[in-house]
Amino acid sequence: LPVAELMTVNFALLALDQIVNSAAKFHYMFGGQWSVPLVVRTVSGFGQLGPTHSQSFEGWFASVPGLKVVMPATPADAKGLLLAAIRDPDPVVFIEHSLLYSTKGEVPSGADGDGEVPIGKAKVVREGSDVTLVGYSRMLLQALQAAEVLEREDGISCEVVDLRTLRPLDYPTVANSVRRTHRLVLCGEDWRTGGFGASLLSEMQDRCFDDLDAPIQRVAMRDIPLPYSRQLEH
């Protein structure tokens, strides 16, 4: 199985024709007779590397039928989702975050099995009753930190959901959480306009309208290129 590594997702723009018009469509175009078992590993995320090397294009890839898109937040999920991607018969875009490479955590091995994590399955990583925070990749860790602060300082109980896979997305897990908390905040790093969070908000509004006690809120990047200066970056 070919595993192609693109240094950053910014360089993936030079390969969009091959990824979007070929790899993602061959299975459909040839009536299921062909498959494209390809993994594209790349790095995404805002921070430290300036306007041309710190962009988040996961929403672009997640909008393409025929592609699967995963973004792990923990070492265990990084290993487990990569195993699943390699074993998948369809093309998978595996997006890592540049600021998560130093993250440490337990990774299943040996008697625990190989630790494969199924593609398309979200996970509730913190239970709560007042609001659902949905994140992925580095923003999942930010959501967990926010949940701790909100509970400690304001007594707000936050349930946190790690999407892990952006396409196919596990809508039922998110919807079930919203039915328990009746509020939803979406946390992402891509741009506010036209980003992945905008698409997810629209879908969850349709699915959970009767369960919501307040409008869905989003945490997203401003609609500007990321400055290189650390002072301007924040």
C-alpha cells in the first residue's frame, strides 16, 4: 500500500488534481471495480510557521466524496487511525498537527492488540451535562483544557467529543451528546468563513434543532492569513 508523505498540507495544493480528480473518484467512475488504497500523510495547523506554512485545509478535503479524512489528537489514536488508514481500500488523508508531535501518551501493543481505531467513529472523552464541546486534533486538547477551567471557575459541566474522523463523520455520537446537554460549541482551527466548522454547524443545526436550548457557537480562525510575528499570531 502506498503511503505518501507531504511535508505540510500547504504543499498538498500542488497535488489536488491527483488527489481529488483521480484517487477520490476512480472507485465510483469504474463502478466499484477499482479501488485506490492510498494514504496521504500530511501536517496541518496554525502556529509558528507563518502565512504559507500554517494553514488548515481539512475542510477542503472533507468536502470531497470518495476521500476519508482523519485528524488524531492523541498518540494512541495516531497509531490506531494510521493502521486503519493503511488497511482501508479507499484513499485516506491522514492529517497530523505540527504542535502535537511532542505529545506523550499510552499506545496499545502486544497483548492489548495492535490498537487499530475504526475510521468514522467519534469518542466522548469527557462526560458532562451543560454543554457539548466538539473538537479534533490540537483543538480537542484545547477543548479539554477549557472544560476544566469552566467547571472549576464557573461550575459548568462540559461534555467533550473528539471527532477523530472528519469524513465520514460520526454525526450520531455528536447528536446524542447534544441531546444530553442541549448546547453545542464547535472548536476548530480553520477559517470561520467556509471552514469545516461552518459545514458541521449547518448539519448539526438540521439534526438537533429541537434539542438545542441555545444557538450553536464556534471557535474558529479569523479570516486572515496567519502572521509570522508571535505577537500578532495571538
